Amino acid sequence: MGGNRKITRELEVRNRLGIHARPAAMLVKTAANYESEITITHAENSVSAKSIMGVLTLEGYQGARFQLVVEGPDAEDAVAAVEELFANGFYED
């Protein structure tokens, strides 16, 4: 396999309460499982998905659209895992 791969996706916050402490912790815990650099951007504010404080600063209200950028050797797996969280509303609703 080898080499780094960069993948970009747009994600929408679907859960009613948005990205509060519990979903932020789920995102950080998921991101920590991957070697790749995982960055999330909203309203021109970019943070590491591995930083709980960073994720909480993103104003992740329901309907907010985030840009996900993942770069590294396991980027495809990391993107799939993060997309699953967003697609399922962080399993809250």
C-alpha cells in the first residue's frame, strides 16, 4: 500500500442537539484510532479531530456542514469511520 493519501469530504451534522460533549468525545475517540491527520473545518475554523477542545469550538449545530480532510496511510478507513458517525447522527436520535 504505502504512501499518504489525502481525502476530502463534506459532512452534515444530523443529530438534533448538534456536536456537544458526547458526540465530540465519540469523534475524538474514533479519530484517535488512526495514524492519519484528521482535520475538520466549519466557518473557516479548522481543528484536529483528535482535539476535544478544538472540536467543541466548531459550533456544530444541527444542519451545520463541515469539511473533513484526512491525510495519511489509513485515510480511507478513517474517513469511513468519521462518515459513519455523522451519517448516524452520532447514534443519538
